[in-house]
Amino acid sequence: MIACSVTASGFCVAVGAQAFAIAGAAVALLSTAALAFCLFWTHRSLRAMNNSLKSEAPAGVTVRPYSILKPLENSFNRFIEEKSDQVAQIEKDNSRTALQLQLLAGQKKNIEAIIHSIRDSVIVTDEFDRIVLANAAAEKLFEFKFCAEDPSPVDELIDHDEFVKFLIRSRRGRAGHVRHELTLPHPRQPRTFDAIMSCIKDERGLVSGVVAVLHDITREKEISQMKNDFVSHVSHELKTPLAAINAYAEMLVDGEAQDVETANQFCSIIQTQAQRLNRLIDDILNISRIESGLIKIDKQPLSLAIVLNDAAEMIGSYAAEKNITLNARSPIIHDQTMADKDMITQVIINLLSNAVKYTPSGGRIDAGVEVDEAEGLVRVAVADTGVGIPPEDVEHVFDKFYRVEENKKQAKGTGLGLNLVKQIVEKVHDGSVFVESTPGRGSTFGFTLPLAAKAAQTP
């Protein structure tokens, strides 16, 4: 009953309010109509009065007409003029704004073109961690397709948790620049990147996004590691002969060589180690000159068969000491190539001496030269019946300072001889080296060079 009363009262109030509003509107309408009628009647009376004055005015007297709407007309004209000026100013501002928008659009295209031309990977995200810009390098690196019309969250497009977390953490931390080293998987080998995250701030100082730039430093890391390894290996190789020279020199100074035979033995050891040290330094310098392109090269027509026969005579006595048969009598054939005689001689001597080192007493070494006229190549091969090389070590035997662990007891060396062979053949003479080996049965080392006729045809 109370609810019904309240509802009825509300309804009555609403109806009354509505009726009151209608009545007010009607009164306002009637008032406006009455005012308009009064203005019209007054205007009509004034016009009639003006006409009467004109007819009764003396000659020479001008009666100006008066209208009640004249002030309104003047006000309206002033209003029109003001609005016209405002419209003109607005049009001028619009033209200036349109020009600025065109300039900004051009700048945006230029910036995007620059970003896409950068070899480093560039990714730009907004305040919601959505990718709003990515260049081709970033798409290739993270294997995704960027769509400017439909920005997607970075964690949906990039499947690398460490990078995504680093990017989001940089935005939340609001740091100007953050640097981090990232390692990303790759089919051949992991790649290392120097990642720089820079926060984008608006005019209020709030972070509106992040720019991520990833620079590939894999090669730089490899070079740095190679330098460290090189210094380490050189230091080790230099210490060994220097330690022996120092030790035997001290014994000579201390008078431990009490007879001539012992003194001669100490001096012989010192001389041998000094020669080893000299060879090591020469090899290092030669490799360095070749790699830097500073070595002097004197290429002339050269018969590899003649060079092989001469080298075999030099190594023959060394092989005879170990009771090793050395067969390197190659017939003189049309095998001329454009080469530096001293360098190629050093290559063949290194291969022959290595074969003697790692071949046990009673073994055999066969060296020869073959010509492949169809390919325009001359091939030199040195085969031995030595200890051989394990399969996992074959691909590394031409590396600097690399020595097969299982064969270190067989012979001493610096691990630079075969690397020097590779540098001379491949970098200086545009040839190639090869190796074939079976553990316990021997190895075949060799190289190929282009024939002189083919080298002359090559531009």
C-alpha cells in the first residue's frame, strides 16, 4: 500500500512537472510572439512617421529614415566580419598544420627507410610492449613477420624469453640506455649480440616505448678468442726452448760441464733450442705477413716436379736416419704453374719433414706430382705409412698451433708448419690443401695449384 502510494505520488509529481514545463514553454512562445508583434508595429509606426515628415518637411530639408532594425543590422555586420576573420585565420592555421603533417609524414618515411637499411636488428615497442616497428634484419633474426597495421605483443612474435624479459624490464625500469650481451641459437653455431635498450620518453617524461638495437659481435668474439689463444700458444711455445736454453746456460756458467764432451753436449742442446726458437719466430712472422698482405711475392713459371725432387734430396738424409724409404722421383712433365719458388719449396719441405716425423722406422713415404689438364690443376701429394690422424682431428690439422693429442709423443713441433702451408697455398697462390688419413695406416697431405695456362686465362 505504501509502495503504491509512493508510486502514485511520483507519477503525479512527474505529470505535474511535465504540465508545468509545457505551460512554461507556451508562455515563452506567447511572449516571443507578443514581442515580435510589438517590434513589427513599432517599426510600421516609425516608417509611417518618416513618410509623413518627408511630405511635410520644408524645401531643402532632408529627413533621414530611421529604422529600429538598424542597430541590429550593424551588430550583425560586425559579427559577420569578426567571424570571417576567424574563419580566415582558421583556414590559414589548417594550411600550416597540413604542411607540418606532410613534413612529418616525409620524415617518418625517411626514418623508417634508414631503420630498414641498417644491418643491425632494430625493434621498437610502445608502452604496451607491442612491436610498432621492426626492420628486415630483426624479422630474419627472430623469424617473424611485422605488420604495422596490427601491432602485436612482443612475446607473441619473438620466441626468446631472455630478450623479451630484458626488453620489458628495460621499459619498466625507465633507464635511458641499458646494455646486455645476448646469445641466440643458430643452425651452425650460437650467435652473440650486443643488445642496447633505450627508453622513449614523451614531453611529460613518461616512458612511451623502447628501442632495441642488436649488433652481431660473434665474429668479434671469435677474433678476440683467437688472439687470446694465439698469445697463449706463442707464450707456451716460446717458454719451452727458452727454458732449455736458460737451464743449460746456467749449468755451463756454474761449471757443471767438467769435460769437453759434456760442454759440447750442453752447447749442442742450446743450439738446437735456439734454432727451434728461430724457426718458431720465422713461422709466426711469415704467417703474420701473409695474413696482413705485406709479404713480398715473386711469382714465376715453376715446375713443381723439379721443386719436389730438390726438396726430397734435402730431406733424404733425415729420412735415412730413421730408416724410412723416401720415393719422390717425379718425372719432368708439363706441370708449370705461376708460383713463388721459395714459398712453394718451403711448403713441400714442411710436408715431407712432417711425413718423416710421424712415420715409424722402416716406413715408406711416396711423393708425386699429377696434372689434371681438364681442370687446369697440378696436384702434389705426400703419402706416408705413419701413425695417422683420428677422424675428429683431421679438419683441425691446418689450424694454428693445433697438434694431435695422440701424436704429441711421436714428434715435437710448434703446430704452425701446416698452417703456414695452408696460408702460402690458399692465400698467396689461390690453391687448396687437402688431407686424408687413417689411424695406424698413414696419411696423405697435399695441395693443388692452377696451371700456368689457366692462371693466365683467369682475369
